[in-house]
Amino acid sequence: MTVRNIIRALAVLRTLLRRELADFRRDSRRMTFVFGAAVIYILMFGALYMPNIVKNVPLVIYDEDNSRMSREISRDFGYSDAFRIIGYVDSEEEMRSLIREKEAYSAIHIPKNFAKDTLAGTGGTVLFLTNGSNIILTNVTSASASNIISHYSQQVAASRTALATGMNEGMLRIRLAPVTLSLRVLNNSTQGYLYFFVIGLALVAFQQGLLFSVGAATASEYEKGRTCRYGPAAILAAKVLFYWFCAFAAFGILLTLAHVIWDIPVKAPLWRFVVLAAFFALAAVSFGVCFCCFFPTELAFARGIIMYPVPAFLLSGYTWPSAAMPLLTQYLSVLFPLRWCSSTVRELLLGGFSPSYGICLAALALLTVLFLGIGYPLFRKRLSACTAVQA
């Protein structure tokens, strides 16, 4: 290719980019989709998850024993940040009814003769009852209840042995429980749900808004019967390049809001996000072009693409690990750009490093080639058919 041809190609690309910008300004939906969707999601869900951790879960207590030991257990549950005691009940039926009606999400039942059985050495049992319909509340409350009862059991054992032997109670606690667990959580020490969920939800909205805009831009070429003296390759290249730049800006806004407003850390170097955003945006734009070419109108495309975000999020491995999915589901998720971006972004933000970073970039590059390889012939065919009808 000569220098003159290169200059001519650049001039054509500049003209088509200006046309895309004019269309982008004229159709306010495209700007709203690209920049508004992710912003709305990160603000809305950030406010929703702002408490960051689950605590003060409503708890009721059914104390049949009414002994000093049962009152101590009730006191320990009351001191825990995970629970909020809302009342005491007088029967098991009332306890179960409150959980069934969701006035309380958890309950403890201390049976009659609990203290007597414990002191006699036959062992006392405390029943912890929780509503399993919400797995997050179930996991949080079950872990907290287990820790409370385990700590109280060690305390009672040390106290009784100290009274019987005259030894120091503190030393006995170490001897009775010589191995303890020291928990250290990396990258999300508070185990907050804000860090866990919000970025993934915002990325889903970001991708969906980008797809809607790209679909509208692609469908307008043949749906409205537009004529253009430039070839389909130049038109498509201008669209991909223009929305690639828009996606860069939207991704930057997304990360800025996450860090500034919700204080989500950005531990990885900025260039890693820039490179990942470049590959992801290109794959997402290519997917939008390819998907749109299978539909006769923009409305039909919108109806089809609206079914995409939920499966894409579920199969991305962001909440449920991909390795735990059935093999068929894992193979299907490989075709979704979000699969190679969402978890990687979270790892870069919270941990500063992602072991699969290079693999994700390679996968996104291959998806771009695949989608453009399928989408371009379809786009050219649709555009040629439109031109023939006009002629």
C-alpha cells in the first residue's frame, strides 16, 4: 500500500468517524446506553451494598432451661454484631412461626435441663434454627452461631476444670484447646459484599449499554436505507473504532466512580486496566455487531439482546466459580466476553494481580476475530441487499 493510499484511507476513516459522532449526538439513546447504564448501576447498587457486611440479623430465643448458663449463651448472642435479639418466645411453634413469617431469620432453642446435662458431663445441646431461603444470611448466621457456642464451650470446660483442680483458668483454656484458628482474609478483609458484587453488576450494565448502542448503530445502516459511497469494510471499521473509544471512556468513568465514591481499592497498575479494557471493549463491540446482523430490525435486535445479560453474568464465573459448573456450561461461557473480564477486574482491583490475566487477553482477542469474522460477511450482505433495493 502506497503512502497516498494510506492517506486516502485515513481521510475516509475520519469522515466516517465524524458521521458516527453526528449519529451518536443525534440519537440520545446511544449516549445514554454507553455512559449511563454503568453509572446508574454502580451508584444504585453501591448505595444498596453500602453497609458492606451482613449484621444485626433478627434473632429470637426460646429458653426452656432458664438457668445461669442459658442466660449466658443468650447474652453472648446479644453481644454478637451478627445478631439482633428481637424477643423471647415460649414455645417451639411460636419460634418456627416467626421464622416462617420472616419476622425473625434465626432462632436458638436451649432445651430444658441444658445446664444440668452440661454440668453432669453428658453434654448439652443448643439448637440453632435459621431460614435457609437466603443463603447469604444462612452462611453468615451459621458461622457466627458456631463460633459463639464453640467459644462458650471452651470457657465452661476451662472454668469447671479450674474449680476442680485449682489451676489457672487461662492456662487451662490453652491446654484444653491447644490449637486455635487464626483467620486472615486477603484482598477483602471485611468480607464485604460491596467489593464482591458491585463491580460485576456495573460491568454487566456497561456491556449491555454498549451492545444496545452498537446494535442501534449497526442496524441503522440497513434498516433506514442509508446510502454511503464508502464500502462496508470502511463503514464497519469506523463503527468498531468509534464505539471502542466510547467504551474506553465509559470504563474509565466506571472505575473512577467505584474508587472515589465507594472507596473500592485500585491496587493494580493503571496500565493493566487500560489493556484489559481495550481487549474487552473490542470483543464486546464485535459481539454486538455480529449479533445485530442476525436480526432484521433494531427492535428485533433489542428484544434478542435483552435476554443476554443475565446468562452472561451467571456464566461469567463472577459469583459462582466456573470450575464448579458443568462442563457444557463451562464451554458455553467461553463465548461470552464478560467471562474473561469481570473476575479479572475484581482481582486487579482488590488483589493487584490476576493469574489468568494473559489468558483473558488472548481469549478476548480470539473472540474479537471470531465475531468480526462472522459479523462482517453478514453486515456486507445486509448492506448490499439494502443498496440493491434502493437502486
